[in-house]
Amino acid sequence: MKFEYFIVLLGVAAVPLIRSFSREINFYKNIKRFLASVFIPFAVFVIIDIISVKRGLWTFNPDYVTGIYLFSLPVEEVLFFAVIPFSCLFLWETVKYFERRMKNK
């Protein structure tokens, strides 16, 4: 299935993206910290991936990617390095929110 990797990324990002605008969780209260937490690792890992693919250390099965490439990487791989940190940060902030809420009861 050509869109399998992309569909998995959408699944991982869907709930955090929708719920990240909740006023209760207040996910975007520190936008600079959020951007640094996502884009610094994004840049590092995309560069590592580009080098690794050019050296032939790994490849991507064309049966599972859309065929759209950025920097010699499937678009799904590039998105991976933004979606996963975003989702992890959202999960962390959500856990902290519920922890605070439980302490206040």
C-alpha cells in the first residue's frame, strides 16, 4: 500500500493536533520551547537521514511510500521527524495537565 507510512503518521498526529488547541491543556503556552523542541531534532535527524541514504546505509521501500521526495527522502520520513516530537510533547503536556488536576482535587 503506497500510503501506509503516511496513514500511520496521520493517525499518530490526528488526536494531538485536534486536542492541542484545548484551553485546558494550554499546549502552546511556550511557543519558543515548543519550536526548539521540534525543529532542532528535526534538522539534526533529517541531515543524518540524508547522509545515510546517500551512503546507502538504508533505503525506503517504494511499496510503502507515496513517491514524493524532499532532500532525497520520502516526504513521510521528513514528516516523521516533526510529527513524532510534536505528538510526544503533546502527550507529555497532557500527562502534566492531568497530574496537576489530580493534585488539586
